[in-house]
Amino acid sequence: MERKRILYLGNQLGAYGFTPSSVETLGNRLKDLFDVTQGSAKRNQILRLLHMWYLILKNRNVDFILIDTYSTKGFIFAWTSSILANLFKIKYIPILHGGALPKRAQKSPKLLSYYLKNAYSVVCPSNYLKVEVGKVLGGEYKVIPNYIDINNYPFKERCLEANNSIKLLWVRSFHEIYNPSLAVRIIRQLHDLGHLNSKLCMVGPDKDGSLEKTKQLARELGVIDFIEFVGLLSKKEWIELSKSYNIFINTSNVDNTPVSVIEAMALGFPVLSTNVGGIPYLFEDKKEGVMLGANQTDEFVRVIEKIVSDPIYMLDLSRNARKRAEIMDWVPIKAQWDELLSI
């Protein structure tokens, strides 16, 4: 049987030092099943938009267009692509990513409703967007979770021995919505409480100038020597680096279902995360990780102290996190994409 032809549109900017997005990661994996064309890798936003339009015109004979859909200014990429898809009678499938999409649904209900209701299907990486966008706009949404290749993540039981120090790992792009400054304040407070050997490693590229702001805050608070900023690492590199750390923190103010958190769970980290967006749909609180209020330094520090003072609880979180991550392996996720796109 002839393979289906897929055009996948999104921000394909990994080559410029940005964290690879779904059009690159999921797009590459879908090539196991379909003939996939991806775009766009143009760094300039206007050129990227024009290139996406060109790809639609050039690939008018595809069976489906997949469109990564975000809530901020990138929404114009998705919206205009859907207009062209409708014009050429190509079935398109929005893949919803933006943690703030429910807010966009409230502010621009007609615009987003038109975009989603004219789609062949709408895919959400978690029940969060299915539920929250659905509350505002209604409609049918298919949940296909973000995936990992579980065999690429060696499980390590995280248990703090008496002579070990607290070593926190943060993996995300430096952007204000991910609130990297909270991680710095956590280290400062841990030191104030006597955990003088506690350290933090922050992995990720700068997206909006937040990296320098975070470094400046670390200098002002006197903890710059206890924080390692390593920039963007390959997945293999940061997984190797992770072996030296014992707690993973996610400090976002806005979020959906971040793959970095799923990866941390697969590696056996006790995960401490803000309870924003789709996080409550990602793991069970206090069993597979711990959820905390956004921007709550005191809460994070209190839970870190609780975890490191209770080795059995820390070990339980570590083991349960791995079990939860195993259900997000590519094999079952692959079957869901195959079912959706092989019709």
C-alpha cells in the first residue's frame, strides 16, 4: 500500500541553538510510517512564514498537513497555513502546544474556533488542552501524548546519602514564562537555611534575554558560584550530565506537558514542578512527583528539605516517576499516530 504523504509545519530551528521542536522530533519519527516533508527552518520570522506558504503550494498533493500550534504570535503561522490548506482542500491537523491556548480561546474565540472546527482532527499532547480549550470552544479533540524513547533514558534510583549535597537540575529554554529566576532564589534560600553545598545546574538556550537576567540575579544574590549555566546540550549530553544530580525542578509560570519533565521522570528524578497548565495531567502529585504553586520559593525549599530528609520517600518518588514515564514510550504513541493518519 502506498505510504501517506504528510507535510509537517512548525518552527524547525534546532540548527540555530534552539531546543528542537515537535516538527523536528515527532516529524523525524513519523518518517518510520509516512513520507514526511518538514518546514520551516528559516530563522527570520517573515521568511519562515513565506516558506511555509511555499511548502503548502509545492505540496498540494499531500494527504495531511500537520501544524504545530502555539498561543503567542506564532499562531499567525498556523492560522494562515490553515487558510491555504482550506483553499486547496487539503486536510489539516492542528497539534496544540501552547500552555496559554485556553487564554487565547477566551480572548479570540471566533478566530480559534474557526481554525479548529475546519480541521480534519485536532491533536492535544495532554488532557489539559483538551479539557480547557474544550470548555471555551467545545469540539472534539484527540489526545496523543508527547513521547520519549524510554530505552535512551537509563534509570537511576535517586537517593540522597548522608554525605551527599543537594544538587538541582533545571532543563528548559531561558524564557520569562519558564521563570528561571525562581531556581536561583531556591538556591539562595537553601543556602540561607544551612545547605551550603547545594548546587544548581541550568541547561538550555536563551530565547528572550532571560539567560543574562538570570545570571545577573545569581550575582546579586551571591550564588553565582553555586550555579552552572551550560547552555544548550544534546539529549545525550544532558542525560550524561544528569547522573550527578538528584532532584529535578520545573519552575514554569505557563506550561503544557513539557518533554523535559517526562525525560526527568524516565531518568528516575524526583520531580518538583509548578502546578500550572498541563502539569496536573502529567503525573500524580506526591506519588510520581510533587506539584507546587507558581513562583513559590518557600514551597519549593520546604519540599526539597522534606525529600532529602526522607530517603524512603525520595526513593519512592524516583521509582514511581520511572514507571509513569514508561507509558509515554514511542512504541504505543507511534500506534496512535498510525491509526490517525493511515485512514
